[in-house]
Amino acid sequence: MKVRQHSKSDRQRVLQHCGQPLLLLIRLALGGILIFSGLSKLTSGTDFVGVVASYGMLPQTLAELFGTVLPWLELLVGVSLVLGLFTRLAAATALLLV
């Protein structure tokens, strides 16, 4: 009985077929986490800005800017990942956020 050797293209086809649903799942999960994180920071109001400022790692004005912009950026990147818009840019930005 002869054992068939799988060619490289066979393996690539299988990985591509299985990889797409996996990438979609990862994209949706990361997007959902970022949306939840951004919304929770936005609903806390000025509390998050205060938390960032309390670390003392940034000057006050920069801490306020960071605390104000970060939740909106998380929300924007999360929505972009979930909707599949600008996914490479969103994924790269998500890596910086995480």
C-alpha cells in the first residue's frame, strides 16, 4: 500500500481554509474586548482620567489627554475590527493598545 505524501500546496490549502474562521474569531474577540474596555472607561467619566493622572508617570496635561483619547481609540479600533474595516491598521493599533 502506497502512502500519499501531502504536497506543500495541499497543506497551504488546508491552513488557508481553516485559518480564515480562526482569524475571524480572533478578530471578533479582540474587537469585543476593546469595545467593552473603551465603553467602560467612557462611562466612568473623569474617573479614568484621574486614574491615569494618579500613576504620576505623565505630566498632568499629557495624562488628561491620554485618559481622554484612549477610550475613544479603543472603541474605534474595536468597532473597526468587528466590522472588518481597515483590519490591518486596526490590528496593528490594537497591538499597541494591549
